Amino acid sequence: MLRYTRRLNVCKQLSTGTVRPLLRAISATNLRLHSSTPHPTTSSISNQLLFTSTNHLKAKSLDDVHSYQLLQDLGFLTQSQAGITHWHPLGLKVLRKLENIIRNRMDQIGFEEFELSSISSKALWSQTGRWGNTELFKISNDENLCLAPTHEEEITKLIKDAQLNHKNLPVLTYQITRKYRYEKRPRMGLLRGREFVMKDAYSFDVDYPAAMKTYDNVNKAYLNIFKNDLKLPFEVAKADSGDIGGSMSHEWHFVNDKGEDLLYKCNSCGDVSNVEKASSYPDLDAEGFEFAKAANVKYLLTKDNETLVSCYYPTDREFNVSSLTEYIDDLDLKSLNLPLEEVLARFQSTDTDVILKKFIRVMDLRINDQTDLPDFPITMFQKNNFSMITDLSIVEPVEGEICIECEEGQLESMKAIEVGHTFYLGKKYSEAMSAKFVNKDNKPEIFDMGCYGIGVSRIIGAIAEITKDSEGFRWPSVISPYDFSLVVAPKVEESLVEKFKSNVNGLTFNHFENDKVLFGNKIRLAKMIGTPLVVILGKNWPLVEIEVRGKRWVDADTPEYKQLQEIKGEQWQWTTEIKGNVEKHYVHKDHFRDVVQSLLKNL
């Protein structure tokens, strides 16, 4: 019996096609980067060439520079062609740190790391009905293969073939690998590419309660990642499961005005849903409220094509099917996007006489008996075959309407960038692929499944977008390529600098040494790259100047360092200076390391 107690490297990642050259020509001056990395006993010093354009040093502000372009200009990565990214050493430092944070949190809740092949088969995807997905990269010289955007089919077959019993469950797996999706119009850099790095996890449980326990554990792990590790503003939204399927899912978002996703949050109970899942009530007693004068209609079918569902809603609103699925459990969502002619053709194609067929009329609660309704397309029917659903909201919410959860607060909208999604799949994939285990009664039973994704490279693109200000990036300390950037004033003796660097074991830093670049420009470049701290050795020596880069995102009013400063401030000659949005610390060189470690906890 196969036991999942060790990491299993199933297949090394494969790719097809040719790739354009990695490095584009950079005409601007290159800087020599001196970097230090921690070692158990000593600091290992190495030099690397940072392909960094200095063109932006002359700009008064970086507000108009797109974050993805700035990532390229600063040498984090290169876009070889639309939707495809090459990672440079500086960007890889960020990527690997983020991967390890996610890896650590998944390991903590008992998941085991796999690495599945990037190539998947038509046979498996056909079993689940997903081979027709237009976003699949299908391999042209073998039409039976595709590049996998996700691995529900492959992992389900793998677990099915293991022939497990209930004592082996749960099986909890994850991987952090490159995935592929055919985006017709790749855009927004790392946020919507054709190749991307994703953490996808899968769970196989004996029943619904066990699956819910796993689902909750994964969401707690995600909470640790976003709240305790990355420490950036985020929201968890109830979501529609979309093409992945399943009956429950939650999206994880970074709030940002440039995000493509729209969320609604109640200002009373705090409930959050994405626009596909959100629902709201109009305030019927509000001054100026009017029922709709005219209605649009959307026609859908049940899965057996025996019932025609006509949904009436105000002409100035967008139809939203999410709440309807709770009332009609066999609704065929695929009929949602069909033209009326095809809906009617399917409805009339069954053996049942049309006059005996059933009809459901759904009235949005913003419609009354005075609302002008479209003509009904069926002329032959029996009135007693009609049923009615009223007092239901079947349109997308708008800001200011009443929360459907608490019926007290009002909804507020926000733009956001989705970076993670957790799904309870139930038996969608295991049933389609006949994936079973032997239960405690020695009988075969279908697995209860879940899947859980995090867009790893997408998070990096999102954080770059969120934290970029007029001076550059500001990475969270846990994924920053370095703990601090070191800039030395021109007249500081080299022997003092070397002695200082030898006393910062356990910290990583980059040191700009090119004498052809002005001192002020080195500081500007350090801020652009986005390490959380910029350290300056200069006129205040032996005091070291430490500037906190950019905005504090959490605990801005009561950062942890203040407690330590109250105790050690005088002894360490540690003072703080805050002017507007600029926060600077001055500390004696002998206590620099302790102060930096304290500051990094909240950055």
C-alpha cells in the first residue's frame, strides 16, 4: 500500500518551443552589487552583476512607471514575450523566499510536497469535461497532450491508482511549480501571464466533516501567510467556484484600486463577497426608491432540459445567477450564456410534449406588478405548470444597498487583486474519475476532495503594484531580496566599512560600490529596489542612520520596536526621527544589528 509520508518527485517539468534570448540590451550604466548572505558561522561575501537601468534616477517621481516595467528596469526579471517571464537573481531571491513561506505553512498542517509533470493528457481532462477549455495550451505535435494549468485530474488519478483505504486518509498533497494558461491577451505583467508559478494543493478525505476540517486548516494556513507573514492589507471573500467546481470557495485578495476584481463588504457585519457571489436588498423604505419600470429577462434550463427558467430583473442592472442556484439545485449553468434560440431548441428537443413541460418564473424583488415585462417566447403551455419565485435578488449588488447576511449594514465596494483561492470540491472530480477508497465497512466509497491555490508569481506582481510609490518598491521584510541596502558616504574609510559589514552576521544586505554613481543616486536606487531599510554610513559615524523604506502597512501606531527602544534607547544611543512619511533611526554601530532585527519584525 502506497504511503504518502515523503516527498515524491513524479516528473521533472517539461516545456516545448524555443525561447527568445534572456537578456535585452541595456544601454544605461550597470552597478556592481556587493551582497552578504547569512551563514551558520560566517558571512559569505559574493559579487554579482545587477542589470539595472539608471534612467529613472533623473525622474522626479515613479508614479507613472508601471510596476512590471520597473521590475524589469531594476533587474528583477525580464519579459521575453507577452505573458512569459525570465527571472533574474534579484527576482529569484523574492520568489524563493515566498515559496519557502508557503511551503512552511503547508508543511505545518500536514501536507506533503509532490511535483507532478507539467504535461497532462486529453484522456484525463475529457473524463472531467474540461478538455474543451479554451485556455488550455494544447501541444500541436501531439493533440492528446496539454500543458497543465492545474492538476485536479492528474492528482486524482494518482491517488485513485494507489488503492487506499480509510486508514490512509486524509491524503494531503501540494506542489509549487510552473503552470500554463493560454491567455489570448496577456496583460498586467505577472498578474495575467501565460506561464506562472503556482502553489496548488489537493486533499482527499473520507467524508464531508473530514473535508471541512481540512478546508478550515488550509484557510488558517492562508491566514498565517497573508496576515502574519506578508502583513499587507487583504480580504477573504466568499466566491463562486467557476470552472473548478464544487459547492464552496473563498478568494484571497490584496485590496488595490488597480485590481480587476470587485468585492463588496458590509459596513456592519464585515461579510465580504466577490461580485459574482454577492447579493443585496434594496432599501424599499428609502426616500426616492422606485420599482423598475421595465425588465430584462434571462432564460435558463434545468439539467434535464425539462424546465424553462425565466428570470426578470431591472433593465439598469446586471443579472447575477448565484442566489438562484440555492433555490433551483439542478440549474444548468452552462445554459446561462446560450442565445435564446438555442435555449428554446434544447427545451423543445426532449420527448416530453411542450405543453406538458414546466416553467419557473423568477422575479427580482425590485420588480412589481407595474413593471413592463418582455413577451414570453412560448405560446403553448398549461398555466398550472408554472411556478413562481419572488422576493429574491438576482442582480449584481450596488454600493449602498442592504447586506443580505445581516440585513442591517450597507455594502461598500472595493477593487482588489485575487492571489489565492480555496475550493471545497466535494465529489466532482473523484466521482467523474471513479476515484474510490475502501471505507471502514470494507466497501468502496468516493473521496471527498478539496483544492487550494496560491498564485506565487502573481503575489509578487501584486505586492509590487500595491507597495510601489513615487520612489519605488517596498517589499515585506520576509520576501525582500535583502534585509537592508547599504550606502556609504564618499569620505568614510574603507576599513570602517569592512569592520561594520563583518558585524552584521545573520542579516542580508546589498552594498552599492560603483564610485561613478553619485551618493544621492545610490540612496535613490536603494529605495527603488525596495529593501525595507536603507542604511547609511556617513557624517554621523559611529552612529548609523537607518531609514524605514516607505509606508508601514501594519501596526503603524504601535510598532514593536518602541518597547525595546524604551528599555535600551539611551544605552544604545538609539533615537528616532519622524518627519511626514519619513521615519529614520540613529543607533551606535555596536547595536545596529539588534535594532535592525527589531525593526524588521513589523516591516
